[in-house]
Amino acid sequence: MRSLALRREMARGVRSVPGRAAAAWHLVVRSDVALGYAGVVLGMFAYMEVARGSAAQTLVAQASTNLENLQAHPLRVLTWSAFVVSGPAEMLLLPVLVVAYAVAQYHFGRAAVVVTVIIGHLLATLCVAVMLVTGIFHGVLQPTLRYATDVGFSYGLACVSGLLVVAVPRGRWRVLYGAALFVVWSWAILLGPPLLRLTSPTFTDVGHTLAVLTGLALSTLPGSRSGREQNPDGGRDPGRVAIASGRGKQMLADAIGSAWRRPHAERLDPSGELLRGRRAPGRVCADRRADDGAGRGVQAG
């Protein structure tokens, strides 16, 4: 019922700024994935701020997905690294994470958001690790990169933001969103060598690009279509729009009433005939044949 009420509120299409802010707030407060994830990140950050010094550095070093930790404790670092940040600057992305995860949960569901975060985080981390191993093995990269620090929730956020492209209406807005998203997550690579040489991209920047491309790839799967995606005629999902109208409420009430009466109206006796409601189809056909035969007999007489 809470989900139904939320859909009614979102289907009204409030155009005022306070109305949009209220709708966004309702999305956030009803998203257990967004609030739960942000709560764990805030808890880890608070612990690091209180501990400070060597304790905080030790936590970041143990949670980092560098090659040394991946070889020694792969499961631990792949899990911890998604909730630990290396500095206060990364916390600026936390409000973006909360809104993105809340919108994704509204459109795709809780399980889809969790799976997308896991896929984006693991795939980007492991691809970066493979690139580091290859570069170090061929002498292109310094061996000290085995101990480089790489923590944070940005891989999962980039993947979810890529998945949200299907929540944008079809047409130029979807294209603009996808292009802007790629630029936001890949600007360091686009401005770096060999194109412009204005930046020095790191392997974390490569991970961001891989993660957002993974989200865009997941958005092409048949099952990733958003339930609120616009119809070809430009209107919103007719079922959800109808719920917000008076006719939709009456249709919903009729459907619930029909579903409630059906088990009582279709109870069968041992002979297979209905005790209440209309007669069984086979019995109706037999009765009609009998009535036709009786009618012909009377006419012949």
C-alpha cells in the first residue's frame, strides 16, 4: 500500500519546485537501500574521523583493493572497499549516491539496485587489477603500484547512474543524459594523453569509465526496462496514471473485489459443478443441447 501511495503521488506530476523537492524527499525516505548504504558509509567515515592518525590509515590500507590485498584477502577487501573513503572530499558524492540509489530502487526494485552495485564494483575493481598486473609484468608500470590505495563507493555509483539511462524519456534527452554521464565519469581520461594531455588519469579514473559503461550495458538488457518509461505516444505508463485518477481508483476497487469474490464463487463440489455463480461450461453446453432437443420434440409433435 505504501508503494501504491508513492506511485499516486509521483503520477500527479507536480510542477512546482516545492512539489518536486517533496517528491524527491519521499523517494529517499522510502529507499532502504540508499539509506542503509549511506548509513554504513557515514559510520565508517565517522570512525575514521574519530580514530584519525595511524588507525584511520591502517583501515584504509586494509580495505584498499590493491594487488597485495586482493592476493591475500580478496573477499574482505572487495567488501570493505565499497564502504570506506580515503578522504572527506569523497563524501561530497554521498548525497548523489542517496538520490541515485533511491531513484533506481523506485524504477527497478531493491534487488536490481543491489545486483547493479555489486556488478559495477566487482567488475571495475577486477578489470583495473588485471590491467595493473599486465602493466607490471611487462615493465610498463612501476612495481610499487601493487600497494596503491583504491577505496570508495564511486564504482557502484557510476554503474547505477549508467543503468538509470532507461529512466530518462526516449529521444534527445536520453542521448544527452548518456553523453553527459560519460563525460562526468571519464573527464580525466578524455582530457589526458594521448588526446589533450591536460590531466594525468589514474587507474581509478579507468575504473570509473568501466563502471559507467557497465551500467549502460546493463540498461540494454530486456529486463532492465523501467516501469515508468514513457510510451511511444508520449504519455506515461497508463496503468500508473490511471491509479492517480478517479476512474483508476474505481477500476482498482473492482479488481480487488473480483479477486476477493472469485475463491468463494468458484468452489467445486465432488461432481465438478459450481455451488455458486454461473454453472460449469460443460454443464451449460449439455443443458443447451438438452433444451434444443426438447424444443425440436415439441415442434415435431
